[in-house]
Amino acid sequence: MSEEKKLPLLKVRDIHVYYGAIHAIKGISLEVNEGEIVTLIGANGAGKSTTLNTIAGLLKPRQGGIAFAGMPVEGTGASKMVYKGLSLCPEGRRIFQQMTVRENLEMGAFSRPNEETEKSMEQVYEFFPRLKEREKQIAGTLSGGEQQMLAMGRALMSKPRLMMLDEPSMGLAPILVEQIFEIIRDMNAAGTTILLVEQNAQMALSVANRAYVMETGRITMEGDADDLMHDDNVRKAYLGS
Amino acid sequence: MIFLDHLINGLSLGSIYAIIALGYTMVYGIAKMLNFAHGDVIMIGAYIAFCGLQYWGIPPVLAILLAMVFCTLLGVTIEGFAYRPLRQATSLAVLITAIGMSYLLQNIALMIWGANPKSFPTTFINGSNIRIGQLNISSATLITIVANIVIMVTLTLFTSKAKLGKAMRCVSEDRGAAELMGINVNRTISLTFAIGSALAAVAGVLLCSSYPILQPTTGSMPGIKAFTAAVFGGIGSIPGAMLGGILLGVIEIFGKAYISTELGDAIVFAVLIIVLLVKPAGLLGKPMREKV
Ligand SMILES: Nc1ncnc2c1ncn2[C@@H]1O[C@H](COP(=O)(O)OP(=O)(O)OP(=O)(O)O)[C@@H](O)[C@H]1O
Ligand SMILES: [Mg+2]
């Protein structure tokens, strides 16, 4: 038991990912421990989304290993990863635009037994009361902020052990960004481990326990989120001061 | 009365187009490909039912079920062997494969059943005519229209209520996001082909019950018309396929009856072109909106 506790929930070891001939990820290693919020920050095109998509099983690493809950999972395929307890809230939300809010949430629970759906939905509505009000609305007609909430709620419906969020604050007004980060903290407090990719480094570092900084396919810095927030290089490059 | 007769005939022919169009539109919506071999699956289904009725002497209901089961397996096999390996290929490569598959099925039928047209046994379905006032509706016509309604209602319920039906809509909208939900995309596409092909078998039997000449090319023209119907109604849309199929059948019969027998098909396509000029996504097709 105590042995198992020391194992990280997610362990990525030296993965290389290619898009055809493009070498997008050039040997990345990272770990996420149960209960943590870990953030991955970096400039546009650094390879953050590629990293998350690879962990989620949408892309296959050409080299290197990924272990989830102690089991090797590289090349498992995204649809099976959900059943193992990993959920990705993808970049650009990618909610099902033509389905209702409720249907979107139901599909989030696709990997779970049907009897659970109602209860999970109640829990999601506690995090996002707005979604309950709009239950019957077609998702494509929601506002950007509501769509982000729906994407997060949908990811939560599979009751993941690890939830990965790819730029949840993208395109949202500052007040909404605050709200989204508040919810991330709440979800974590309720027991979900979180791996967060963000452009908004300030917010991400303030909410996270640990952080990794990525540049052009490599990790260039890692450490305690507070330390990185006060690091001169990070401040210059990502915090604009 | 003659007008009503034409209308009933149009509805009946249109129902057959609609059932075929459903296969086209579901496969297009979910697998994002035009399965041009779909019309030939209809022909194979009709041959299987023909063999059951003519050679093996099995009851009509069993013959139809046999054709449905056979076509389901055929559709799933075609998808698995011919189309699945091309999932990442260009749509042109997939299209050419589908056309090749269409000819392959026709040639196989030619090998097994020969080029001479078979006359499809219709007595089983044409038992008696139904009279409503002066209207005389053949039971084949009636069964066709009823079958169409039943299929339409069932499919609509399936895609709006059943878990797997909703999964199909997810795959249709965003394959990657569907996978992230835990939906097995390959299996969902197989299911789509299974449903479409089973419907093709039904359509084959209904078609040959009304137009009882069966040969290896029997599926081609109805296939193309049904594809047109699917585009007409808005490709990817289930109610669109229904509406498109029925309108196409009615327009075709009226065109032939009141304008010109020879130009019947041309009239159908002229109407299609006009509709697409006004509504490029088809009658019920939704132009995709994206919100960022
Ligand atoms: N489908 C693709 N085909 C080819 N190259 C790609 C593809 N997706 C991403 N890339 C490339 O891989 C690199 C990493 O992209 P990625 O989307 O992972 O970056 P990111 O860090 O998420 O950027 P952003 O902050 O803008 O979202 C980029 O150079 C990008 O151009
Ligand atoms: Mg990204």
C-alpha cells in the first residue's frame, strides 16, 4: 500500500512524437502525483497540446514510455484510456455542438455504467449551476464561457482520476477566467488530480503545486510552482515582467 | 383519381429511395465517405431473397431476414477490409475504392447468377389489393410505405435515445472528441454499415417486389437516385434522407406522367440542381457553425 502510494499517477518518460516528418516532441519526461495540480506552460507551438494528446492516447509516441497508475499505456488508444480513469478536456473545447447540454454530459459518462449518470450529472451541476439552467439548450448556441464549462463538466462525467485540461481559459473574459480556475481548485479538492496546460502562466502557477516549462518540444524548467513564479527567467518569458 | 394513383406510386418509389438514402446518409454522416457500393448491396440482398424464395422455398419473412443478415455481414466486411485501412487516406482514394467495390459486387453477382435477368417472385407480397373508394393500392405499395415509416421512426428514436445511437452522432460531429468520451470509433462505424446494409436488403426486396426484374446492375440506378435523394434532403441528415427520397420518387413519377417519360430522370436532376442552388446544404442539411 505504502509502496503504491509513492508511484506517480502519471509518469511520462522521454517520449518523442512526430507529425509525419515534423519532430514535435523531442524527449519529454514528467510526473504527476495523485492529488496534485501540475501545470505545463510554454509559448505557442511549444508542444503542450501534442503532449496532452499523446498522454490521452490520441497520438502515439514513436519512442519513450507512458505509465498510468503504474501500468504502461503508450499506444493504448484514447477510447480505452477513459476507462482507465484519464480524461482530457481538449483544446478548443470540442463539445458536441449539435447536441444538447444534457446529451453532451451523458456522452461524457459513456464509459460509466448507466445507473451512475444521473448522480454524476448532479455533481457536475454543483460545480456548474449555469449548465443546469441550460440543460436543454443546443450546445453550439452556448456562450464561449458556458461552452468551456460544458467541456469541463463533460470531462468530469467520466469520474477521472486524472483530468487534463488544455487551455481552459482561452478566449474568456478575466472574470470568467477567475471562475474557471476556482472550479479547477474545487475539482482538485474533491479528489481529482489535474494536469493543466495554460497560456495564462500567472493564473496557472498560482493554482498549481508544481510546474513544467516547455520550449520547442523540450522541457526547459521544472519545479515548485511558487519557485517558478519568482524565477527571473520565467517572469521575463511568461509573466511579462 | 389518376393523380392520386400517381401520388401513391410516387410515395412508394420514394419510400424505396428513402430507405436506400438512409444508408448513404448515415455512412456519409458518420464515416465521412460516399459508399458507392451501397446500391450493389441492395442488388445482393435482392438476389439472396430471390434464392430463398425461388430455390430454397423458405417463407418470405425468413427470406427477407436472411437477406438482411447476409447484407449486414457483407456491409461490415466491406467496411473492415476495404474502407478501414483507408481511414487516414484522401477522400479521393476512398471514393475510388468504393467505386471498385461496386464493380466487384456486380461482377461477383454476374459470376454466381449470370447476366440473364431473373424475374423476382412477387406473388408473396402482391397477394391482394386494397381498395379505398376508387383508389386501388397494391399490398406491395402499402408494405413499402409502412416499412418506410417504421424504419424512419425506429432510426429517429435510436439516434435520439439509445446510447449507441447518440455515440453515432458524436462520431459524426467530432471523431477525436468521441474517442475522448470512450467511444470506440471503429466499432461505431461498423455498426453504421451494419444498419445501412440491413436496410439495403429491405430496400432490395421492396424494389424487386414493385419492379421485379433482377440483374447484376439492378442496384446501380436506384443507388444513384437514392444518393441524389440524400444530397437533396441534406446529406448526413436522417429526416433529410426521408424527405429527399420521397420527394424524389414523387417528382420522378409525376415528371414521367405529366411531362415526359423519357425525360423523367433529367427532371429529377434539374429539380435537385435548383434546390442546391437555393439551399446548398440540401433541404434539411445544417450548415456547420463553429464557435471559438
Ligand atoms: N496535426 C499537425 N500536423 C503537423 N504539425 C502539427 C500538428 N499539430 C501540431 N503541429 C506542430 O507541432 C508543434 C506543437 O504544436 P502544439 O499544438 O502541441 O503546440 P502548443 O504548445 O499546444 O501551442 P498552443 O499554445 O498554440 O496551443 C507546432 O510546431 C505545430 O505546428
Ligand atoms: Mg495547444
